[in-house]
Amino acid sequence: MRNLKLRLISIDSCSYVPNAGEKLKLTWRKIQLGKVKTEQIKHLGKELMARFPTKFTTDFDENKRAVDTLTKGTTTRVRNQVAGYITRTVSLAQSNSENEPMTEEDQEAAE
């Protein structure tokens, strides 16, 4: 389950002004934390994928072990974040390549 934060909507941003004797209703809304990675995580992940392109797959556990062996001195949290970033990048690249239409050269080679 993703972490959810509650944030108070600021009163200044409301255009509604309550009348005398009327209570102001404060509303809370849920903010879902996104898939934002720090620049260091992205940089390390891109560098590892550039140096060792064949070591990474769409399996998180395999990528976690590969990142652990390739990097020394990283914390468990950083290792997991880098492995997750690499897994997501590889799986997105694979799904994009599957969705591309076949070119004429590919069709000729298939025949």
C-alpha cells in the first residue's frame, strides 16, 4: 500500500468567505506520493545500465542482487531504490519496443 499524506488546503486559496456566524469548513485531501526518485538514484541507475546492459532484467530480486554485487558501500535502501528504478526502466523499454510497429526490413526478415 502506498503512503498517503493528508494536506490541509490553505484558507488563502479559497475564494469563499463565510458570512457572520457561519463556520468555515476545512477540507482535507489525500495526496498520493509519486514515483519520484532523487537525481543520485537515477544517475547511479543509468550509469549501471550503461556499463552493464546485459546484467539487468525485469525481475526486481535479480536486479537487487546485481546492484548489490556491482556497488559497494551502499545502504539497503539505496540499493533497493536503484534496483527498482532499473527494473521499471527496463520493463518500460521492453513494453515500448513491443508496441512499435514492424518496419519493412523487419517484415522482410520475418518472411
